[in-house]
Amino acid sequence: MTKISANLKQFFCEGKLFVNGDFLTSKELEEEKFKQLFSSINHQSYHFDVNSNVGTVSVEELDFIYEDFHDLLESALSYNEGAYPDEVIILSAGNSFVKVDDFMKNINGWFEFFRMTADHFFSNDREERSFSYVFIDHRSNKSSTVVTFNPADICSSVIEGLVDSITDPSKLLKSLNKNDAHKGEKLSTMRVSIIDMVKNNGLCFVDFLEFGEELLNKFHINYETYLKSFSFEDFVKDLEEDVGDFINKVEEQIQGFYMQALAVPGAVILASALRGAEKSVSLALIFSASLALLLVFRSLISKKKFIKRIAENTQTKLQLYKSRTADINNNFAKSIISEKIEAAMTSVTETEKDSIKDIRNLRDIIISVIAMYLICATVFWKF
């Protein structure tokens, strides 16, 4: 990288150096001074005509001269970190000198930031000068938001303004690079912040370069809300207690039904064994078996009704919790809490279905056992 020295800048200002077509040309400048600026070792196109006292070097070999601001922007990706030029010459701006050290550093920082935060990143052309960054919004059916960088779509005047107005993304990068237990959530929160700014403010890639502080503030607000969502102690505690009570009550009902139901075939078989010596069907045995089965089915119906009732009560409480989220202005916090409530409601519904299914399965097992016993007893003439 060729740095613009004080002498080179002075010669430009005096008109002793100027751009003529594809070459940087000297006028009324001694060969020794021209060689100090552009040695033949570093510049293959170096040429100095002693007779006319004119030296030339190809502009393509000079990394501090750019045709226009588009050329400057496209070249930004080719620089390695720490090798950015401090100052360049923009030909379209009247061969003016432009300080670009911060611009080069910051634009590359923004490219790194978007590559880090995007769910998907790909180049739109073979030259890798245009890029698309895809952000997936997991809050709403996984819709996607695309932020595209294409120098051809950016006005030269906008790029010129960015040289001075581009913001430093180092704080954003630092927020994401910090290794802690919440690193994944930080990345997710940053993506949500970018998506919201695109949707709500219609920002494009270039806009973000100037709104770095606004993005950082939005990220801090969303991330603070995320942390506070873990400290809604009363809210979360009540939610968990209600769901926990529901599950405990359902388990009690299932266990109680197991005890009642499993006693029926045992009682029938035991009573039959005691009367086996009579080798005849006991009317009392038939009535006792029928009564036991009747009690089992009545218990089954009551258990199902009780489970459905407490499920409905729990769902009603969860709906009340859900209605309370309407008072939350922050969309990020609202989405987090809503997800917890939706998960709890789904858990209650699935637990209700599974518990009733378990009770019905046990009922079918009891009927099958008694039926098999009666068939066997009939075959062997022994009840």
C-alpha cells in the first residue's frame, strides 16, 4: 500500500503531479524526486523521460487513486485489516484528497457484522461485489428479511456522504463477540433488532451504516427486556404453579382410577375361586362382578369430567395471562412471554388428551381380562 506523503500531496497541489488518462504524470519535477515517490522496483510501469523531464506511472499500480466513490466502495473489500489507506485521491471529485482511514475500517467492520448476524449470506455475482444477508424471523412463521449490498444501487453522492457519516460498528461486534451464557440469545436479539428496523423504518444496507447507534440502542432495549423476562417472578411463578397444579391433579386422578380399576378383576376372580367347589354359577358373583364393573365405569366418567374441568380452568387462567401481554409495548418481550404461555397451553391440552387416553386404555384392559376369564371359565365349566 502506497501512503500519500507530504511531498506527494504538495506536488499535486503545485500541479507538478497530475493524472493524465491512465497514467500519473509529472511535470517540471526532477527525476530523483520522482524516483523517491515511485521507485522502479515497486512500479513496473515506471518510466522517466530525461529529455522531456516527464515521468509516468500507471494509475492501476497506485492504490491511493480512485476513479470515483463507487470505485472506492468496491475496493473496500479487498483490503486486509490494518492495511487501509489513510488518504486517497478521487478523480471524479476534482482530484481532491479524501481522508478514508475510518471509512475503510468501518465499512469492513459492517461487512463482518452482517456476515456474523445473518442466518444466511451469499454473493450475488461472480466478482463477489454484491451480497445478500438473509434474516429469519422465528417469531412469525419464520418469515425472512433480506438486506442487500450492491454498490451499483448506491448513488455516488451517498457514498461521498458516508465517508464522513459512517458509524463505527465496533460496539455492535463487541456485544456479539463476548462469550457468556447468553451469547446465542444476544445473536438472536440482534437479528430481531435488525428485522424490526427494516420492517418498521424501511432501512437498507446503507442506512444501517449511518444508524449504528440507533441499532445498538434498540439491541440494548430488546436484550434488557429479554433478561427481564426471566425476572417476571410473579408472572412466571404463577404460570408454572397453575400448570404444575394441573399436572399433579391429573396424576392423582389417574392413580386413583388405577387402584379402583385393578381391584375389579381381582375381586371377581377371587370370589369365583372361593365358590369353585360348588361348580355352579353364583348369582351373587354375577351381581358383584356387574356392580364392580359399573363402579369402574362410573369412576371412569367422573375422572374424565374432573380432568376436563381442571383443564378448562387452567386454560382460562392461561388466557388471562395471555391477555396481560397486550399491555407490553416491547414486541420482543411480548413475543418471548407469549411463547411461554403458548407452550404452557399446549402442554395442558396434550396432558389432558394423554391422561384420558391412559384411563380408556386401562378400561379396555379390564374388560379384556374379565372377558378372557369368563370365556375360560365357561370352557372349563368352572366360574
